[in-house]
Amino acid sequence: MTRVLALLELLQTRPGLTGAQLADRLGADVRTVRRYAARLRELGIPVESDRGRFGGYRLARGYRMPPLMLTNEEALVIMLGLLAADRLGMSTTAPAGAGALAKIERVLPDDLREPLAAMRDTLSFTNSTVLAQAPEAGILLPLARACRSGHTVGLRYRSWHQEHTERDVDPYGVVLHSGCWYLVGHDHLRDGLRTFRIDRIASATPRAAKFTAPDDFDPVTHLTASLARTPAPWKIEVLIKGPIEDIARRLPRTIATLTATPTGVLMRAQAARLDSVARLLASLEWPFTIHGPDQLRQSLKDLAQQLTAAADRPPEGTQK
């Protein structure tokens, strides 16, 4: 669909290009261009073509694209999908993703164009991003606009232990990490940097007050560091014998802190479940020694028994 939109853009800006010229610009062949043109006609867009050696494609005389009629939620989902594809390396080509974003922004109504552009400018993704359902447009878009314009927002917020508070926050950025959306900013109530789960924000109301974010502040760096320090029932210490650069790529800052020592790389982490840590350690290709807790050794043994049982289990319907 992205290249169909790219063809539409070319027809609006460069009418009369031949099939060969369009194919060259789209990175396709002439037959594919004909198929794209047919698809546009199916969508109700009058694409005309002249046969012959010098024939070209154009939109019917006098035709103008109407504004794209989308709800806030529909526009948000489309923009988030394109941004994720571009920034997480899922788009086929970078120009195609950027072009699709530009086209959609150009035909959006004015009241949607600006807040969605603000979201594009302020949204960040971590290396551990897992795509998730987007927050409500009535929450995410005001936060994005406040981040870009430098305006304080009033939040109605519910904490993890169900405490309801109202507070003013200077929003520095919105980050998507491991299936959760976060707002990072200065919390006036606690007078310090805080991280808020956006799904726990009941309302976001722009204030008249303005703020200036600290120079070179990186919301992703702050979020990943703060999540790594979040208290959990189990404190993990494991010595891994491998290159710290390679280990760091497998164990990002949100999972653990790594320290180079003369005998290896010391991994420190906090975890809610030891079985999850056991599976993580089992996925590493380097030898490791558990310093603590001792219960982690049993979790590894339990995992080893499960894997052995799976390896020995014959296919259904067969006999050993």
C-alpha cells in the first residue's frame, strides 16, 4: 500500500510521467505500475493513462484529493505503525516509510496534523521494544504536544498500588518499551524526575506554565536506567566469562548492570521470578557462575530437567 500511495503522490506532483518513468521512481516494473494504477481506480481515484510510446499517467482534470477522514484513534494507529516500522527497521526501505508519513500528514485535517506531528517528534523506542496497543488518543496526543511545546501538564494518575493522585509534570518524552508506554518528566509533586506508565494516566490537561528540558536529556537512557533499579524480590549476581560488549548486546540496561572484573563480567540484576532469570542465563553462549541467590541454582536445575524431558519426548503416535 505504501507504493500505491507513492504513485498517487507522483501523479499529483508530476502528471504525465510514463509508465517506465514511474517504474523507475518507484523501484518497480511497468506491469506493477499498471497494477498500482488499477488499485487507485478501485479506491475511487480517477487515474487516466494515454496509450502509446509517449503515453503517460495523470489524475483526471480538476480532481483534488479530499481531506483524509480519520478519527483521532485511527490516525494515531496509522502513524504509530509507520513510526515503529521506520525506527525499528521493519520498513522495506527508509524513503518509503518517510514518504508515507509525509503523505498522510499532508492530507490530515488541521486539528489532527499538528498533534500527530508532535508525537512523531517526541516518541522514542528502546532496543527492547515490543509493539503494544496504543494508549488513548486523548491521553497520548496531549502528552506529545506538551513535550514538544514545553508546557506543563496536569495528570490524574493511579500508581501500581492503586493510589490516586493529581500532579503537575513537565513532560520530557514518551517512550515505548517492552510493550508498555511511559512518560518521563519532572514531577512537581515529588520535585524530581519520575517515570509514569501512560496506561495509568486517567487524564492529561495542558497548563499555561512553560518549562525548559535539561540540555541533552535522553528519555530512553533515563527510563532504562530507572527500570533496572526498580526493586524486586530477588537480587541476582552472576559472573559471566565473555566479552562485555557482546554480553551488553544480549543483556540491555533494562535487564541488568554489567561490570568488568579481572575474572569476568559481573552481572547484577533484580528479578521478580527466578525461572525467568534461569531461562535468560540458559540462552547465553558463555560460561557463568552464580554468586547468588542459591535458589537460582535450583531454578536452573529445574529448567535443565524440563529441557531434557522435552529432548527425550518422542513424537505423538510413535513408540520408543
